[in-house]
Amino acid sequence: MKTILAVDDSATMREMVAFVLESAGYRVIEAEDGAQGLDRAAATACDLVITDQNMPNMDGLTLVRNLRQMGDYKSVPILLLTTESSDAMKQQGRAAGATGWLVKPFDPATLLEVVQKVLR
Amino acid sequence: MTAGQGKGQGNSMNDKNNAGAPDAKDAAQAADLLVTVAETLNARLAVTAQELARSQAMLREASDELMTAFRGAADRIVAAQREDSADEAERAAEYGTVLDHLYRACQHLQSHDLVNQLIDAQKLRVDKMREKLGEAINLASPGGAQPVNAEQWIERSRAMLDCIVAGIRQIDDDPRGVRTDKKSAGSVDLF
């Protein structure tokens, strides 16, 4: 079973992501900000990370940069799931090492398609 | 004591003492600035009010959709419980239908969450502005001695202005604000 780390400061959003992914057979672990996400990623080998951008303590782009410096996460797919939709922000995400950028609110079927695609 | 009263007394002191043009000019500029700041503040708060109204409209729309989705799921579950079907294919199809309803609910619950965050951000902005306005009002009515000349009145007006301007800057300073863009919602970019 693939393990996915969902990072978001909104409990509702984490619950929605977890519901959709678990309904498709994935194991989901949650973190409420980038700093906690980094700890969880270090403690558990995750196959995919889905993170929000605007969060307290550590934002999503910083989390991506930190994960890319960890040996185990150099090639693990990382998706940004955020309300930010500007091209400039997406460029920053790409430069930080993100695999993709999804804009909230997400369509569950589309999220599952993207997850399946990046986990292949 | 208000800034307007202060300005009036300051001018009257100028008239009485005939202190010269620079004081009167400063006082006039301060008064003009105060008006400009008040107008700017008014415009910012009008935008905030519009955003709150928009947020409420989005919330109502999402709520309606959410209720429809939930009712759909609930009806299906009740129907499935009544039927004593041993057919696995039929059961799987039923599960798929219910899941579809729940996915729709999930999408709209996200909208609820985002709108809640949007409203929270607006409330925070308004609260910050109100806090600064409160500070400015306190400056206009301190417990101690009142200004005795035009310079002191101008100094107080400027302190009030600084306070109001700081409040306006806080309204624009929103690094973690939620940005909702209906056109981009749900979009995917894979790098």
C-alpha cells in the first residue's frame, strides 16, 4: 500500500484529501504545517507528498526545498495543492523541485488521476 | 477632544498670537492629510465590505450544493439498506454511486473551508484597522494636558495620522491571505 503525506494547516482540507485518497486504497498520514511535514517525512518513508503553500511555521515551497535536500526524497513526487494560481508562484514551485501544482478546491477524481500518474 | 477641534484651537492660537505663516500652513496641510487618509480608509473598508459580501454569496452557493450532494448520498444509503441484494455487481455499482455523491460533497466542503478562511482573513484585517483607529482616537483624547499652541496640535494630528496610515498598511499586508480564483480552481499543472 502506497503512503501519502498530506500537509495542510486546514483540518478540513486534510480530511478531504485523506478521505479521497483512502477511498482509493492509499494510506494517508497528515501534518498541519511544513515543519511538522518535514518531521513526518523523516519518520515515515512516503511515496508521495501533497502540500499546501500558505501555512504557519514553514510554507509549502520551503518544505519542498527541504525535502529535496533529504536523500530519501530526491525523486519522490511532491504536489502543491493550494489556492495560489499565479504563473509566478507555479514557476517558484517548479524551481523548488515540485512535481506538480493543483489549485483548490480540487476535483476528487482529478486528484486521484494525478496521484496515480505521478506514482507510476 | 477631536482632531478637528484641535485644529480649530490651533488656528485660533495662531490668529491670537499672529505666530506667522509656517504654522498656519502646516496646520492646513495636516488637516488636508487627515481628510485624504480618512477617504483612503473609507475606500479600503468599502473593498473589505464587498469581499465579505462576496464571501457570503459563495458560502450560500456552496451550502446549497453541499446539501444536494449529501441528500443524494443519504438517499442512496437508505435505499441500499432496504434492498436485500446479494448481487455483488449491484452492490459495487451502488457503492460507486454513493462515493460519487460524497466526492461532490467533498469538493463543496473545500469551498466552505476556503470561504471560512477568506472571512477570517477579512475579519482580521478589519480588527487590525479598528485597533489602529482606537489608538488614534486615544491620541486625540489623552488624559493629560491639552496642547497649548498650534505646534502641539499639529504634532498630535500627525501622531494620529501615523497611526491611521499604519492601520491602512496592515490592511494591505496580508502575506498568508487566501486567494480564490474560480477560473483556476481545480486546475492541474504537472512539471
